[in-house]
Amino acid sequence: MMRSIPLLSIAALLGVAPSHPGAPTAPSAVAADKQIWTSVIGYVTAAAEQVPDSSYSYHPVPTVRTFGQLIAHLAGSQHMFCAAALGDKATAEDDIEKTTTDKAALVAALKASTEYCQKAYAMSDAEAMKRPTKLFGGEQSAFWALVANTAHDDEHYGNIVTYMRMLGMVPPSSQPQAR
């Protein structure tokens, strides 16, 4: 019995349950990652829309990105990760950050990268696990690229939360949710 407890714990963490008739099926790994990514990128997009244009040049100290540069970085890096997952040629992750500072253009670029990523997150588990990608000088799977994108977006949403708090704003994840 003791040997099955760790295996069941791991299975539970992965959303895998023993199958029996009538049991609900767990989402696929890609679908589970997509659920998390959809939530995080929704918060990032809401923040990008809510922060006023005048605060896009804000940064807490000169050695970190401005708010606008964070949004540009996320738009560019999302495209890079998802292009790798899809097997498409990616642009440099910092292209948008180097060329765009206008809020409207940055929000549009973020939304375009999110729409592009929808195609990548629509892959099956089998396709995502088998499709090889090259990222950061190494061979990975498309699934790895998708999980890395989700983690990267989440990491920078943490920065966005801090910037918004310093600007006296409530970040989207802390705003009252409509029921």
C-alpha cells in the first residue's frame, strides 16, 4: 500500500485518476496548462488595458523595465515560445520591446501574440510531447515551450502586480470578480 500512495499523489497532481465507468475525465496536460495560461494572460491583458498611457513609462528604479517594456517583452516572448511550439519561425523576443512604446500598439501586440498562442495551446498532448523545438540553445518539446510560456507570463504578471500597487492601482487578480 505504501508504494501506491506516492504514485496516487503524483497522479492526482497531474490530474490523472484511475478510470472507472462514470468517472469524470481529467483534462489533458496541454488543456490543463492552457487553463492556467488563459487566466494569467487574461490578467496581464487587463492590466495592460487598465494602466494609463501616462504610466507606461513608469519603472520603480532605472535598472528595470518600464511598464510598457514589460508588456512589449511579454508580447514578443509569447510569440517566440508559441512559434517554437508550432514549429514556425519566431521573431526575436525583444523585437517589440525595441520598436514600440505606444500603449495602444503594445496592447494590440499583446493581444495578437495571445491570439497566435491560441493555436499552440490547441495541440493534443501527443503532438505537443512529440514535436521537437529548439529554445535557448537546446532541444525541448512543444509542451515544454507551452509550459515555459505560461510560467514566464506568470512570472512577469508578478512584476506587473508590483508596478500597479506602486502606482496606487489594484491589479486585476485582486479586483472583485463579477458573479
